Amino acid sequence: MTDIQFAPLEDWGLNAERPVIIAGPCSAESEEQLMETALRLKDTQTQVFRAGIWKPRTRPGSFEGVGVEGLKWLRKIKAETGFKTTTEVANGKHVFEAIKYGIDILWIGARTTVNPFAVQEIADALEGVDIPVMIKNPINPDVELWCGAIERIAKAGITRIAAIHRGFSSYAETKYRNAPNWQLPIELKRRRMDLPVFCDPSHIAGKSELLTEVSQRAMDLNFDGLMIESHITPEKAWSDARQQITPVELNTMVRNLVLRHMDPGSNGFLQQLEGYRSEIDRLDDELMRVLEERMKVASHIGECKKENNVTILQSGRWDSILSKSIEAGLEIGLSSEFIKKIFSAIHQESINKQTKIMNQ
């Protein structure tokens, strides 16, 4: 994405002071529900009103949105409240309809981002159109796929682009609806620091009581804003009732967020931070040397196995290493998930080296 220039949020007509709040119900259900929610959100820091018009659902027969009729409601809300409006688009027809009814910002959902054909159809529909587009991460944890979707929209001539982190599908049991995998949006931001990044704590959390925790983490990581699902009566919502909060609850949550500064403005702090960073660098160098030595030993094991015509994978040995490492990690305050990821990666690299030796 090195040749792409992203416009700042000020160019979207927004007050870019963190956190920029996008809020509204998961789904547009009726004109009354939408208008009442919007009017109550006027008393919060919300700048953009969101609502799903077309809802991609896992199973047929679920509520799949009110369609174009909802765009008329959003247009009325925009006229009466002054909110900018945003909705999800999943194909070219959605783009045409949303623009026709004056939607200010489009977003591409996770189920669409994962499909380059669908993203390209949207990009083609956006040719020659000047409108901001927000792109949610794909449902699977793949930063390249996320970058690819952003690049496709950018190549259509769109410069007002933002990413939305909404978490990733996972077979592992976690307390969240979608695993945050914070390292992926961090990597995205590392690649392009000028790309605005929002967090969607509603879809990460899946439960209203976890929203504050996820939102605070996003602010601590210097995300630009939050997209939060808010409904006048969440318990009666037609979709995703469990993760929605009332406008009053949203207002309280946002006001209680702790906002930290990027520039601490204190020489003492910076000197202390640099000291810690130097220590981290030293330890990282030491880790690299240890890994180098470990891989040398793994290569010797590969040569020994080749000479004795023994298979590379010894499942019992690997299970023993992993169990022992997890136990040792827990004793020093490291999570079993972290230890498993680290040692699985080391084990795979060892297998790769031994496979290369076997094939020589």
C-alpha cells in the first residue's frame, strides 16, 4: 500500500478528536425505531449514525434487513438530526442504491472483505464516486486479505478510506464472540500509519458487558474511533440483541474511557521508556541467538534421523515438549495459549529444516 495516500478524518467532515463515535442499531427495523434511536444519540458524542439495511445472515429465514426502504429512513434522519449516515454494502447494486439516497459513508462487512470478487464489484461501482469507505477485517485472520480489499477500493480512486477491526472467527473457545487478535490491526497500522482505524467492540465482544473492556483496549492502542451498536430497546432487537446497548449506556461508557496521549511530553518518561526499549532489544537479540542454536540442534537431529531412516515427526516427543513447556510457562505467568503458539511455530520451523535435510 506504499503508493496509496489516505485522507485524514478531517477530510470526511468529522471532528477527528478521539474517539470518533459511529453508533446506531445493528439493523434498521422500522422508521420509528431508527428515528428514536437517532434522537437519543444526539445527546452523546456520536458523529455518524449507522444501521444495517441489508443483513448477510448465516442461515436463510433470519431477518435479512428491510432493504431500500431503510435508506429512505436514513435520509430522513440525516435531514432532521444532522448526523452523517453509514450503512453496509455487499455488492454493486447496494452501492448504487446507497449513493442514490444520500448515504454519506459506506462500509464493507467482514463476509464481503473475505471475497476479492465481491470487493472488486464494489470497487467497480465506486469508480468516479467521491465517498468515504470503511473496510472491516475479513472473518479469517489474514492481514494480506484485509490489505488487498483496501487496495482494491483505493484503486477505484477512493482516498477517504478507514479500516474497522471487528475481530476474527475462531474454533477456539474464548469469552468473545470474535477473537480480537489485536496483532493484526497493529500490523495493519504499522504498515500504514496514516490509515484511520476504528474498532467495532460490539462484534468482538458479542456481549454488552464486555464492550467497555474492548473499547478501552482500542483506545490504549491509539485507534481513531469506535463503531458501536446502540438500540433504544436492545432486548427487543431483531438481530444481535445481546451485544447492543442503549444510547444512555453508550454515553456513559464513552465518557468513562481513559484517553492516553501518543506524545507523553515528558523527558523523564521518554528516558525511562528508552531504557526499557533498550533492554527489550537486548533480550530480543538474545532470543535470536538461542533460536539459532536451537535450530542448529534440530538440523543435527534431522541428519541423525536421515542416517537411521527414521521419520521426521515423533508425535510423542512433541506432546511431551508442549506439555512441559505449557506447565513451565504457567508457573512464570505466561498463558497456555501464548506458549502453544510460540512452541508450535518453533516446532514447525524445526520440521521444515529437517524436511530440507531429508530431501537433500
